[in-house]
Amino acid sequence: MKKIIVLISVLFALQLQAQNKTILPGGCVSNKNLLVFNPNSDKIFLYKEANFKGEVKILSIGNYTQTRLGESWNNCISSIKVPNGYVMEVYLEDHFLGTSMALYGTKTLNIWSKKSEEHLWVGDYKELDHFWDDKISSLKIIKQ
């Protein structure tokens, strides 16, 4: 019985790979082509590494404590993309306590970008400073 389950799992993984899909932690199946940030959507992208790399978590409007965010994301966020018209309030402590900061998504091109080909929006936070990097424990996503 174990051999059959392993064989089915391997065949399923190969089928997903052929379709350019992957299994994310928690068992979610994700199409890699769909993980593209759209600054005009209502989805916020969190990344575990700077420069929008590493594991990705996509969130919508709402309040996220450590429990709702997921323990594997507690103190692990290093870069963030916020779409136009949304604000994400981040907190150092769980349950929206401690120091907080607001991250805005706007339609204004980020004039501080050193490389114009990057097309960064103000809502692109590719590197959180040392005070916030890997220290966010809860957050709120609000439509402006």
C-alpha cells in the first residue's frame, strides 16, 4: 500500500512539474505563472527574502495575527508588494501591538529607484530596513 501511495505522489508531482505548477507548504498547489504581482489588483504579496525572492504569501483585505498569518511567517517577512489604493499596517508584536508602520501602494512611480528598468512602484518594498526585516508579527490590510 505504501508503494502505491509513493508512486501516486511521484506521478502527481511530475504532472504538476510538467504544468509549471508546484506544491507550496501546507499542501496548496500553485501555478508559478499566476504568482505575478499586479499593482492594480487587491492582493498583497509577502516574501521571505529581500528583493521579492523566496517563499511567497498572497493576502487580501483583513487583519492578520500570528495565527491567521501562519506561524511560519512570524518574523520572516523581508520584502512586500502593496497594490494601488491599499495600505498595509505592520506591527512588531502579535495582535496589532508594539511599534507599527504603514506601507502604501500608489500609482506614483518610485523616483528613488536607481534603475529605471525596475519599474518600481511606491508600493514595492524590496528590502525592509534592519528595524523591520524579519520582525513583523501581525498586520492589517486596508483599502484606502
